Amino acid sequence: MEAKSKPIADSSEWHSWLLVAFIAVLVAGAASITIWRHYHQLQNKVLHLRTPPDGVMQKYSDALRISTQFFDVQKSGRLENNHIEWRGDSGLQDGKEENLDLSKGLYDAGDLIKFGFPMAFTATVLAWSILEYGQHMEEVKELKHAHESLKWITDYLINAHPSDNVLYIQVGDPDVDHKCWERPEATTEKRPALQVNISHPGSDVAAETAAAMAAASLVFKNQDAHYSKSLLDHAQKLFQFADSYRAVYSESIPEIQDYYNSSGYYDELLWAATWLYHATGDGYYISYVTVMHGDAFADWGNPTWFSWDDKLAGTQVLLSRLNFFGLGKEISMVENMNLQMYRRTAEAVMCRVLLPPPRNQKTKGGLIWVTEWDTLQYSIATAFLAVVFSNYMFTSKTPYVYCNGRLYESMDLREVAISQADYVLGNNPMNMSYLVGFGRNYPQYVHHRGASIPINTNTSCEDGFKWLNSTKPNPYLAIGAVVGGPFLNDTYIDSRNNSRQAEPTTYNSAFFVGLMSGLVTSTHVLRSFT
């Protein structure tokens, strides 16, 4: 019995192995077909890569000229060459109690506070936009204006850093300010200045300010070498302060938490070190973002949304520039591998907006959606990164990015950016432009003190609220303002009391200036930052 049963067992085992082999052949065949399909898809794409149309896009040129004007609307200090007829000098005493001149800078949004954290970020994004697309701005005669706006902020930031380990990060009391509704030219309330220092450190705000100064030093390098060097010196000292005394500034100064509460400082340290590398060429900063702190700080592989509070996506795209075009110097294999991780994560950021919902949440009208508070910040910031990354791909002749089994070319990313830009400019279910002053239909009740109060009225702190509550449109145009934006259902309530949707911010304008500069013309020659 046993002798006869043996062949039967052998036959069963033989059939099992045959089945396994057959399945393996099928899997290998399927993989080969997939690889073959992707190869020929890539070949076809390489041979037929789309390119953007030539020439200046008038729509984006007009939008760029309008959007840069919001920086003028927001200026504090003694105004020079003032082009906003309803604005005048204000904040002239800011910093006097500290024996500093903190009169310049920008008011944050519709209020009269100078919040240093978002203001520095505004400067960083504006500087990046100039560095990438200065030739585009020049083509539509907006480069000088952009330089002037940037310098108005950096003049303030220099004065706000009177010694190595002291940085003034706010002027004005938000609690007092929000109990008033008055023009900046008329305010008489006390405007205290807050600082971070060794006892109350703030790595996030100090590092963001370092990033702003490092980026701006590159902008002004060939125009004013002395000013550029001063900015770079401040940037390096602030980075050292931020790195040596690590703390979240809104934990060191709790009264900040209701306004610009920071979620952490790792991203700002990486962001600042990246800009400092570009500004100095010092390999220490590459080491800082790769072997020293890449694993702990960078959260590789996990895409995030670029915003005033989270700089990781911006850092990943900016470091991808080095990966696309080379460092110009030898780096270690580990540093190079880590730079590859930044680029892979930047590609993941791009894939998130390229792939269809639900991976990429959008409104029915096509707007990238993250949160109902300051909605447009995320869609515009993402579009800005998309057009930058698209240009890196196009200029480096990188044919595609690979996302979840599909190949996308640089024009696919550019089209994402265009879709978000066009939505803001009126191609949306409300048929409303969310850029104030552009088109025929834009918000008339912007949540903005200066624009809502006639200049010939004499109002004090509390009696100005009649203008907040007025049913009449703003008497003045907060031109260039990008308001908070629509709800998830693509609706917008045009009400001055609707601060969630109707309040503009300077960093949204910086993003939009960058986006318009990237789209205004297809001509893109990669500019060396140095």
C-alpha cells in the first residue's frame, strides 16, 4: 500500500509546483506588460511633451499689477511715493519706548497689528518669487515695485533685531486692537512691542525671520551689496539664536496663541537653513538639513500643505532645485541620498494635487480645499509650488513625475496652477474674483479697517464700529487684497463682519504675486540665485 501510494503523492507535489510556476510566469508577465506599457507611455510623452503657449498672458499681467498694490495698502510708517490715496502716515511712534524705529513693516490683515511671524513669511515668499520670476516681473514692469515692497519689510526686520539674541516679533496689542475699529492714521492706543530672547525664545519666528533675510539678501545682492551683506549677517545670527535656544514662540509668549499659534519649529529651522545655503554656499547648511536633522525634522514621505505655519512643502521644493540642477560642489553620498528624499517628498506634494479626489479634496468648482479658514492660502500656495516645480521639470528636461501608476508631465502641474489662479480670478460658481480690483465682480465689503472708514471722519476706538456694521460698501478699494475665500460649497458671503471669508492677508498676496509671476509668461530661463 505504501509503495503504491508514493507516486500519487509525488504527482500531487509535482502538480503544485507546476501551479506555482505557472502563477509566477503570469505575475512576471503582468509585470513585464506594466513595465512595457509605462515605458511606451513615457516614450510617447517624451516625444510629445506639451509646452505652454508663448507670450505674455494679459489676464495674469493685469492680475500681477493689481496684486502687488496690496503691499502699499498695508504699509505702516512714513509713506514714500504713496500711490494709495486714502492711506497716510501711521505707526510713526512704533518702537519708541524701546528706543527703536519699528515704524515700517506691514499691517497683517484687516487689523492694525504687525505680527512678525507672518510678516517675515510674506517677505520670504515675495523674495522667492522675485528670485524665480524676476524677469517675468520686469517684463510687465512690476519688478521695481516688488523690490520696494520687499525692502519695506526687511528695513523693519533689521530694526527689529537690535542684538544677536533679541528679536521684536509684534507691535500692537491684539486684544486692544480688536476692541477698536479705526483707521491706522487715527489710532491713539498704546502699541507695545513684544520680543523673543534667551529667557523667552522663539525658534520658529527667529528662523522664519532668518529665512526672510537670507532670501532677501540674494534679491538685493547685485543692487546694494552693503544692504545685502547686512541682511545676511542678521540672518546668520538669527539662525544661530533660533537653533541654540529651541522653543515654540507661542509657548514662550502665551498671549500670541489666539492669533498666530505655531505648531512647531522644525520646519522653520530647515527652511531657514535651506535659504542660508542658497545665500552663502556654506556646506554646513546642507549638512544641517540632511545628515544632522533630516531624519528628525523633515518628515520625509509625508506631504503637507504649505502655509505660514508649515514650511516643509516649500523646503522640499526649494531643495529639489538643488537636486534638479546640482549643488555645484561635492557632497557626501548620505547628503545626496537625503536630498533625494526631499525631492521624493516634493513629488508626493505634487502627486497629491495631480491625482483625482478623494486623494485631492476639491470643491465642485475645482478649488483645492483644506480648511474654511483662510481657504485661499492653501490653494494659492499649492499652485505657486506647482508652477515652480513645473518650471524645474521643464528647464531640467525632466519629462514626468510618477504618481500612483500614472505619469504626469510639467504641463499637468502648470495646468493645476492655472486652474487655481483662474478660480481666484473669477472662473468659479460665484463668478466672483477674489482678487479685489480685478474684473467686474469682486468683494465690496472687505474686512479691512482703513478701506471701510472715510478719511474725512473723526472717529475714535469704539465709535468706528458703525463703519464695520454699515450696510454700505467700503468707500475705498483695498486693491490687490486676496480675501479668505469661499466655503467648501463654493459660496461666498460678502459681508464686512464675515472675517472668516472677507479678511485679506499679506502672505496670501505674496503667494498670489508669485503665482501670477510664474504664469504671466511661459518664457522661463532658470535664474541662479547667486
